[in-house]
Amino acid sequence: MASHVEQAVAARLAAVQARRAQQRQDRAARAARRRAGVDARNRAKLARLATEQPAEAGPANTDGH
């Protein structure tokens, strides 16, 4: 039979492991949201650049500048 001290230590270890597991899950969730946001911003930027490019191209500059 385990002593009350061993039980307390085991409970504390279990609590630490559970907290660390939760922290890992939280970090993974934040990373996924961050990645999704970065991807969305990148897609918006590329779409904006694609619509701006033809307007900025204009006639060819023939004077060399």
C-alpha cells in the first residue's frame, strides 16, 4: 500500500503532466490559427497584387527609364 506522501507526489506529477499536455494542445491550436491567418493574408495580398498588376503595367516605357 502506498503511503500518503507517495500518493501526494503521484497526484502532483499527474497534475503537472496534465497541465503540460494542455499547454501543448493550446500551443498547437494557436499555431494553427496563426498559420490560417497568415495564409489568408497572403492569399488576399496575392489577389490584390494580381488585380493591381495590369493597371500598373500601362504602356511600355520606351525612353529607357
